[in-house]
Amino acid sequence: MLQFIKNWTLPLAMLIGVVAYPWVSYLSFTTPYLIFIMLLLTFSKLSPKDIHIKGEHGWLLFVQLIGCLLVYGICYWIHPIVAQGALICVLVPTATSAAVVTGMLGGNVGFLTSYLLLCNIGVALVAPVLFPWIGAHQEMPFTESFFLICRQVGPVLLLPLFLSWFIRYTLPKVHEKIVNIRGASFYLWAVALVIVTGSTVKFLMLQEDPDYWVEISLAVVALFICVGQFLLGRRIGRAYGDPVSAGQGLGQKNTILAIWMAQTYLNPISSIAPAAYVLWQNIINSYQLWKKRKQE
């Protein structure tokens, strides 16, 4: 029974979020805290000695940070909200669970965890610069909006890293207990998915004049971006002899963070894109795992 629940966590979590949205949406304030804890658990398992930045990392980060601007410019001609959804699907960091999938596919877990650290730092530095220009705080002076977003994004993405290393070297017994916690990130991810799904559904239900064409376009654009990032990541990785790790690093996104960012700093409707991305990336990963098992 427990294995059945794990296998169907994604659809179950989203279904609960849809059905119980009037209640779970009130818990949306907990999302950044859940993201913080998940990143803390992930970074606690990453020793500074294990971090090795390679040229491949630089290319992936370049695609992530510059590519988000490129897709924003292209999709802006479709609709500004579609452009915001496209941008967040490219900009957001790699999922904390990507290392697990990478290992199952036979990739380099060390490479992936190093990129997880690098892209979180990159997004924490770039997001406060981008969001004031295109997001919900355009009425503010740029400097004021920049520091407001820095104060909110920085602690969520960077503080878990510094705190994990502080605990590692000053409180080794506490660090050991944190590392030995099994399965916590998985269940926290499921709870967060319920909450962000409920928040997205509540916003959609309260729309006075819904534009279904825009909403469908967001889901379709997310599909093309998802497939494109997996393929481009694998192409970059192939040049370095590790297509699996690079494909996961660029294609598998922290969609919980993406939905929260879209709902907080962009037009909330744009969160449909990362919400759809959840489905697309899990379909792609399921296919890759099936293909891997078939080959073995």
C-alpha cells in the first residue's frame, strides 16, 4: 500500500489540491518554509569538498539564465502572461529530486548536486533583477523592488546552503541526524504540491473574466520548453560524455519553487505553466526510467 501511494504521489497530491483548494489555499504562506526545509535537507548531504565546477556547468547555467530571456522575448508576441510562464519554466533551478533520478538513469550524481548548488545561487542573484521589470512590483522604483525581492528570495535559496554548512562544521551531531532523515523531502514535496496546486486552482476559480486561450497556451508552451530543455541538456552533456546528468540538470525543474515565484512575483495566471511542467517532466522521466529498465 505504501509503495502504491509513493508511485501515485504526483496525481494524488494534485488531485487533493484541486478538490480541497478552498482550504489548502489558506496554507500558501507555508510554501517558502517548505522549500527552505527541502533545500536544507538536500544541501546537508552535499559537502563543500564534493563540489567540482566544470565547463559543462557553465554552459547549462548560461542556457538557464540567458535562455529564460530568449523565450520571454519570443513568447511575448503570443501574450505577456505566456511570456512570464515561459521565463519561469527556464529560470527556476534544478529540482532537489533530480539527483535521485540521475542516479537511477546511470548518470553522475556528484555532477548534478554541484549544478544544483550553482544554479540556486545563480537564480538567487538574477531573479531580483528580472522580476521588478516584468512582474507584480513594476509600480515600485526598481531599487526598492530589487531589495524587496532579494529579502524574500535570498533566504529561501541561499540561507539553507549556508545554514547546512554551518551545522556541518559546528554541530556535527545535529548534522548527522539531519542527514539520516529518510524520506522527509519526499513527503514535504507532496505537501507543498498540494498547497501550490490548491493556490493555483483558487486563483483560476476566482477569475472574473478567464482567458482560456492564454491558459491553454501556457500549458502548451510549458510542454515545448520542457522537451526542449531535456534535449538541449542532453546535447550539451553528450559533448562532455554525460548526457544523462546534463539533461536532468537542465530539464528537471523545482516546480514547487517555480509556482511559488510565479504566484508571488509575476501574474499568478502564469503559474499554470510550471504547474503543467510538473506533469510534462514526470512523463519524460517515467519514459526514461522505463526505457532504462527495458535496456537492462
